[in-house]
Amino acid sequence: EARGACDQRHGGLAWVSGEPELRLLLGLLADVAVPTPALFWVGLKRNASACTNEEQPLRGFSWEGVGAGPVPQEVPAALGRWVQEPLRSCLTARCAGLHLAADPRDGLSWGWKE
């Protein structure tokens, strides 16, 4: 559904290839005063043929390609923050989003959520 909504607006789902991009994205979302908690759909997907892998930062999820652009394959460990661990499965395709919540210490906390 998220991909379809982006396609209708001639856009695409985002991906985060490193900490600088994540900081930029979090800053942009903080600037627009997003009410929290909030979940933003990005191009983070686990295909039905891929299994949940607890040793990987993205747990077996990968970034969905957009057009002919290069999709980052290596994921820094710092991007492996999950609000809730994804379901262990190898049978169904699943998507994950960027979950934001208010944090009294840091202002905004984040993590991936299936």
C-alpha cells in the first residue's frame, strides 16, 4: 500500500544507507513536529524467501530498489535498532517502518518496527 501511494505521487519509498542519512531524516521529521508515536513506511522489506536473521542489523530485511538507483547492501550496526523484534518467519513477505516516539532525555527516539 505504501509503495502504491508513493507511485501515485511519482515518488518512491525511502531507504537509509548510513548514520548521516538517518540523522538527516530524523532531523527533518523533528522539524515538522510529528506527533508521536508515529510509524513511517520506508522501503524496508523481507521477501517470503528470506528468513528472519537475528545476527543481522536489519534481521533479514533489505531495502527495496527504486528505479535503477543503487540499493545499499551493507548496513551499519548502528542502524540495527528495533523497537520490537520482527516475527521469526521464512514464509511471508513483511515490511518494516521507522517508528518514532517522544523521549524525555533525547527528544526523539527511533527504531524499526515490523
